[in-house]
Amino acid sequence: MAELNIAERQAGDVTVLDMSGKITIGEGSVALRTAIRRLLEEGKKRILLNLAGVGYIDSSGIGELVSSFTAIGKENGQLKLLNLTQKLQDLLTITKLLTVFDVYESEAEALNSFK
Amino acid sequence: MTVETTELTLPSRIETVAAAAAAVAEFMSRSGVSDDAAFGIDMAVREAVTNAVVHGNSQAEDKVVDIVLKSSPDAVEISVHDQGPGFNPSEVPDPTAEENILKTSGRGIFFMRSFMDEVVWSLPPEGGTTVRMLKRR
């Protein structure tokens, strides 16, 4: 089984990536980077990462989230985060990244925020 | 006082990070470490081993990472040694400073310091870098 599983679905003009597993150095971080690059190549610039199933992330994974955020921003797109686990929320808090990312607990609210 | 010690020598590959974390998890379950402490120790070990493999040994096949785990009634201590050129933690900028928040790297040491009670680097005479991390019970 892959370290990080990513399932893509479309909700209007927002692409939702339902992620489960680990975003850690190596396979997990690469899988996220590859998915975001592919979406940008396809012109999909409104992206919601559903992180409900991501039980673990390391500094490399956090770096990849930041890299995705800035890459999408450069293309005038938006990256938002949905359903952070408590651990991930804690990590984003201590790194002060919770103030950078747009974070939601409700998918409907997150999707509306793109409009 | 009972002190349990486990030593591991692992290759300088990315896969070593997960292997070290699995060994430490098994060690901690034997040592009766609380779930909260175990999360932080796991995180710190992964970051320390990542630094040893990637930055210390530059993933060189002829270099290894040595890990020593010690458990006592008072604390869990983990040392990670690489065979790299030597590392100075004071050269790593604060990742929470405003100008660094959007940097894509540089948070590993911050996490190690955040989750462990003591983190000390040393440059042993035989070369490389050793980082010793302590989590009190």
C-alpha cells in the first residue's frame, strides 16, 4: 500500500483531493508534489486538500504543503485545507503556518469560500 | 535502577527514517512511554534521522547512521550519530521568524526542540555529528 493515497474529485470548479496516509520525506511528499503539479498543468487552480485521513506529517510534508501553497498562489490559484487532525493543527500552530493557510472543518464552508 | 539500551546501525537511505521510527516505536512500547510522549519522540527521531541521512551523510552508501536508545525510569534518551562533515545548529535560521514562515525547509530541528526536553549536538573526535535527545517521563 502506498504511503499516501490521494483520491481526486471535482466539486464545481474546485478540485478536492481526499488524502489518507502519511506525508513524510520520500514517497508521501513526492506523491503530494506530483498531484499538485499535475493539477496545475491541467489548469486546475482551486484546490482543497482534505487531510482527514492524514495521521502523520513530518517537516518535509509541512514543507511540501508550503511549496504547494506558493506554487498555486503563483498561478493565481488558491489552496485551502480541510479537516486537519489535532496533531496536524498543533504542528501548523507552532510553526505559525495556521495563520498562512485557510483552514476549514466543514467541506461546504470550504467550497463556498472559493466563490 | 533498570536502564534498557538498544543500538542500531542503519544505511544512509531515506527508508532508514521509517525503519528507525519503527524500531523506536517498538522500544517505547516496551518502555511504557505515554502516547503523547511517544508522538513527540517519534517525530523528533524521524527528523534527527532525516538530518543524519540527508544532510550529514548525504545518502552516501559507504556511511551509516548509528542510533542508541536508552530507557530509564526517569527518561528516554535517543542519540543519532552520522558520519558527515559536522553540523552547527546555530546556523539554522528560526523557521517561525516572519521572513522564514513560507520557506519549504528548515523545520526539522525546530520540531526536535519542540517535542523533546533536551536536544544537544556534539562533534565527537572520531568525526561526524551526534545529536542527543532526552524526553523526561
